[in-house]
Amino acid sequence: MQPLDGTVASGPKLLQLKDILRAELIAILDTIRGAKALVLDKDLSGALSAVVEFAVLKEHGVEKIFLLETGVGDAPVQGVVYLVQGQVSKLRAVASQVRALSGCEQAVQVVPRRTLLSERVLEEEGVLGDVRLGEFRLDAVPLAEDVVSLEQPGLFKALHVDGDFSGVHGVARGLMRLQGLWGFFPRLVGKGDYAQVLAQSLKRMRAEATSGAGAMSNMFDAAVILDRAADLSTPLLTQLTYEGLLSEVFGITNGAVATGENSRSRVNVRGDDAVYTAIRDAGFADVGAALSAMTQQLQTTYESRHSARTVQEIRRFVGRLSGLQAEHQSLKTHVTLAETVQKRTQTDDFAATLEIEQTLVGGDDLHTGQRAYIDRILALADPHAYVPGVSSERQAPPPAAAPNSLHKILRLLCLSALWRGSSLKQKQYDAWYDEIIAAFGHHHTITLANLARAGLLPSSTRNNDSASANGLGFLRRSLNLVVADDADDVAYAYAGYVPLLVRLVQILAQDPAVHSPASNRYAALLRPLDRTRPSREMQQPGGGIRGGWAGWEDVLSAIPGASFDETQVPPSALNRSEKALGDKPPATLVVFVGGCTSAEISALRRLSQLHGHRYVVATTEVLNGNALLDPLIQHK
């Protein structure tokens, strides 16, 4: 399969969000004249670095940046701007520093919004009158030309364990920013209880909005809103794209890979690197050939300098030289990263984990050797293991075999419980439960309770959820989730398994891979699974949201959460808009409430190529299985 090049239909230019956020931040900084210090919540540092460079901050008076946790200390400052999230503990830390620096001008900017709670905390601390209190809406950060982060990490736990859905309001505000730029989404369609809550919030905000939000979008045909809880299995699987494996081996935080033990050892993996953009979505087996081809092309370009004869030809080559040098450095970096990833993929540990995952999603029972492997990693559990995508400390280089962390073990156990359900014997479940407590500590009874509450680790004796084992088996067959090795199928991102939420997008697009009468789907359930059969008729669907959920009630009932399909305009206006667009296909916004993986994004990019239509991703965070589980884990 050829690496994806990102060539899809035209659509919104998400990177202009960076310019907007930068301008808003500059306006905040300029409220305090002269030299100033920026005190930054460390949880915002990564997102801020994706928006603005230090050189720009320096141009607007920022001489030094301090973390909120350490504060300014004894450093002389004339003014201070605090950028901080709205948690009570962080606001109290700000108040303490404001009191210590009472002689200078200070501004507190709450991210992503100023609330009554933030005012009350600062008032109770006695500093509200000493600062300029405002907000910085860091709620829609572009990570690539087709991906925007809505900056709500940990939202899955807040929704499904804590019962706190205040974060949905922040997600809605981020999407309202998009609607303010490109018009409101004509249609809201989705799956999941909190996806529906978000859709209702969007409709309410639009009704309350002023005239600026009145135009219907000529860029987006719809917003497809998907709750992470509708598919808990996919994030637990090992991602097999290049970017996905970087996430699994190194961890990707705010668009950067930590490759060493110090903060300087970081590699940016954002859309502004041409080499990375060319290989990020490729299956890892294709990455070596792609890097080799780019290296040869670069060498050919360098050699072309010998054929330059005229001054103009020499000048053209010199003009390209800096770009060639940057490409050369990027190639060296990604060759090194790919070699490290390859070492991981060649270990017996990696093969055993992948085999267990494919056995489970294929609908088979674990054999004796696979169960023995799980028992072995439990016996060799390492409570202090480095966890990519989660651990704040860095490790260089990553070990060849993945450490036996709690996260690694829980990913396999949760997958087993989700896919096997009642066929997972209670005796086996209880044994694993006891071994986790023995290996990692009694406080993890809370961890296991959180996993159960979130639906990730249902006990076989309580497994009555239609979306668990029996439901997933039905979905695997009816939606053709396990396919043969097909270069034109989105299953490549997980080595033959199609992410369920991506299949839901294909349903709405009437993709031939899944779009068939219910009678045909039921007939498929009665015949043995044939993994050699082509996964689709080679047709070229038009792309975009062409259909709805009608006729798919059997499938939707096997997936947890509400289904909805609503319009924000009368049908007649929607029809007129579609006629006005003519042959130009609009984009579709795919919103993930609770996060999505890099491999799911790659699958949607593959779908963009297949459909000739642009699928733009807005997600509360980009995560891997470790990052999904970590907020649910009770840390000491």
C-alpha cells in the first residue's frame, strides 16, 4: 500500500486557527506594557507551543517563562501574565504568587474560559482586585491540516466515571469557534449518549448566538459526533501505522515525541514536516521503502548541483538548499525513530501481544499459550515501568520489549473481557483480579472498580451489556470489521481490523464496504467467516454524509448510547445548499468525544482518499490505550 499523501478534496484551512489563537494571545500579552514574565500551567505548555513560538512572545515583551509549579521566585519582574486552567488548586497557587508579587502589574487568564468559580476563588484568596482577570480560549488547537484538538484530556473519565459533563460545554465552545469561521453545520448526526448531549449544546448555543453565527456552512456538510464509549475496544489495540507506533513506543504529547531524558530531546511530529506528513499514516511495513525512496530522491536533487551551468541555475539550487538541509535532517531523525520502532516490532513480546489482540477481535478463544503469556506478564509485573503517552519522566532509548506495566496488562484484560464476555470464565477473571492486586497494590481495587464503571472491564457474571461480547461479535460480522489484507480498506491501520467508529462514518457515507440491505447482513451471520473474501466491491462512493441511520437499527442497538440525526436548518434550505454546491464536495467534520487514536485518524485519511472527500477530525484528545486507561487508574 502506498503511503498516504493527504491529497483530498478542498475544505476548510484549519491551520488558520493557529493565527487566530496567536493573535488572541498577543492581545492578552499587550494588556501589560513593557517587559513581563509569563507564568504557565505546565498542562498548557504543549498546546501553547503548537500555537506560538517563543520569538513571537519575546517580541511582545515576554522575557522569561516560568511554570506555575515553581513560580517566579526571586526573579525581578515588572509585570506578570498567568495562563492557567480553572481548577481550584491551580487558582489558589496563582493567588499565592500574586500576593508575593504585589508590587507589579499582573493579569490572570483562565483557560479555556473564565467562570464564576474562578472569580470566587480569587476573591476568597483576597487577590481579585489586584489582577486583571480574563480568559484565553485555547479550545481549538490545530494539530495538522485536517485535525483539531478540542483540548479536553481526561474527558472520558469525567463523563463515564465521575458523572461530570461540564467538559462538554468546553467542547461545544470549541466547535462553535469552527462554526463562527465556516458557518454552522447543516446536520448533526452521531452515536452515543454524550455525543447527543454535545449536539444539544451546539443547537442551544447557536440559538443563543448573535448574528455572526447565522450563515450555513459551505465547507462542512455535517458534523458526525461519536462518543468514545460507543467503541472501547479500538483504543486498547496496538496501532500499526507509523504515527500510531510512535505513540505506542515513545508516546506523543502535544505533537512531540520524547526521544531522550531531557526536555531538549523532543521531535515535533506535526503537519509542517514534509517527510513526516508523507509517512505518518503508512502501515509500518511500508515506512522503510518510503524513507528509502525519499533518501534517493534527495540524493538525486543534491547531485543536480553538478549540472548547474548558468548563474540562474546555481541561484535556484542555492535557494532550495536550506529546504534540502531541513529535509535531510528530518530523514535522519525518522530513520532513527523507525529503527527503534522496528526493534520493538521484532520482539516476541510484540508478536505475542498482537496475536492475542487478533485472536480476540477475530472471535476466537485464547489458547493455552496465550493465557500463559498473560499469566507470565502478570507474574513479572513492574509497578514502576515507563508508560509511553503517560509517564512524565522520559526514557532513552525505549527498551526493545514493552515493559510489563499495569497499563499493558489492563489493555489485554479489558480486551478479553469486552470480546469474550460470558465465555471468559469467572474463575479466570477472579484470578487476574487477585494477581493485579497482589502485583500492584490494594489501592487498585479502585482502579478495577473505575474500569468496570466505565464499561471497560465487565465481570462475566454481570455481563448483560448487548455491546460487549455478543454485541461485538454481531458487529464484527455485520459490519465486516475483520477483513483480508486489502490495501484499499481502512483496516490497514490495525492489521485487518476496522475501527468501529470509522465504520459508522462509512455507513453514513453509504460506502460499499458496509452498505448493504439488512437481509444480506443477516445472511452473512449464517455463513463461516471468510477472511480471504475481498472486503468490498471496488466502487467509488461520492463521500460525505449521503445517508442516515435508517435501515441500520439492528447494528445501532448493539452499540451503547443514543443515536441521533438532526438538522439545524429546514430540509428545503438544506436541499438548496446542496444544489448550490454543485460538484464541489464539502468536508465532513468527525468529532470524537472522549478522544481518538492516531490510527483512527489515519483510517479516516484513507477514507478521504477512497471517497474523494475530506474528513476533518475534531477530537478532545489524541490518545493511545495507555492514555485512555491512565485517568481511571488510582495512583498513590
